[in-house]
Amino acid sequence: AYSPGVGHELWTLNPADNLPHLVADLNPGEGGSRGWWYGNNAVVAAAGRLYYTADGPQGRELYMVSPGIAGAQLIDLNLGGGSSSPDAFTVIGDRLFFKAYDGSSWGLYATNVATGVPSRLTIPGLANNGWYIDSLFGLGNRLYFRSGHYNDDTSIYRPLYTIEAATGVVSAVTGVSYVDGLVAFNGQTYFRAYSTTENAGYELFSLAPGDTSQTPKLLD
């Protein structure tokens, strides 16, 4: 919300007095930190903590609000004045997953349930340089997302990955590329993709969260 002399900052409503209270003045002055206006779901709660993006002296970064601790804790994922621009917040169980830029490449991050602090996950088969993260999608205890190199000229382009939320282990969904249109229906994930193992072209696939092999089913 906006307040004269403070600008746009994050506020909380105290049920004891029913009055708004400033959480933290992250960017003093009329401009405010207004970072949560940007991106997708840029204010979210997970495991009893609140996370949001804000523009401060370190750039656009992640901040965490914890019970019983005044203010907001900076989580600087791109050290210095460069922005990490956290985005695509997705909560599965007690963990928050999101993408952020560390100064060299975009990566996928997940919070630690005990401390609330996020760490970068390892994506198999991808070097930490020049790759993207998008289409984060949660269903059941799994997160699905696309990742790859911007200049990828191989047959496996825009591949699909999945994470078991409790462990944070990332694995590739085999047999498909050019994945698009992820949607949940009747407890399963449906998406369009090009089959790399069958001569089926671009078709509709389904994937059950309980399938430990994470093998997509062709719906030809």
C-alpha cells in the first residue's frame, strides 16, 4: 500500500487494534520498494513465513517475514546491486519453489522448511549458464517445469522436468520435447508435446503424479 513519505511498501493488519502497521521500509523515501507489483504471485506464504519481492538498495530481491521477528529479512540471491528478480512462486506442501537470476543464469530455488532460506536446485543435464526456467506447475506433491538453453538446437527442446517436493530431487520427463500447455485435470497433468520416441508428432500427453517413473502417456 502507499503512504505519504514512505511510498509503496508492505503492510500488515494487526487484529489486536485493527490498524495497518508497516512491515519494513525497504527503500526509504517516496518511491518505496513496490517490487511485489512485478511478476507472478510475488507475495506468497509457505511454512508459516511470508515471502515477497521488493526493490531495495541491493536491487529487486527476495524478502522473508518470519513470526516473532520484526521487519523483513533480505535474501540476496544476486550479490551486489544486481537484481535476482524472483518470480513464478509456487508452493507445494511446506516448500516454496521459484525461479531467480544469480548474475550468470536463471535457476530454480526451493526453501528449506526448517530455516525458510532457499537454495538453488541442480537440474540434470544442464550447465549453469545461459538457460531458462518457465511454466512452473504444481500438482500433488510434485512440481513440473520447463528448462533448457536459449540457443538449444538439439531435438530435446523445451523439455519437461519434475521435482518430488519433499526431497527436492529433479528428474527429466523422458520421451517428450516442445512441451506446452500444462494443466491439471482429474488428478493428472496434461500437456501438449512432441514425442521423441514414437512417430506421433505433436500430441496430447498425460502424467500421473503417483507414477514414480514419470513416464508420460500418449493420448493419440
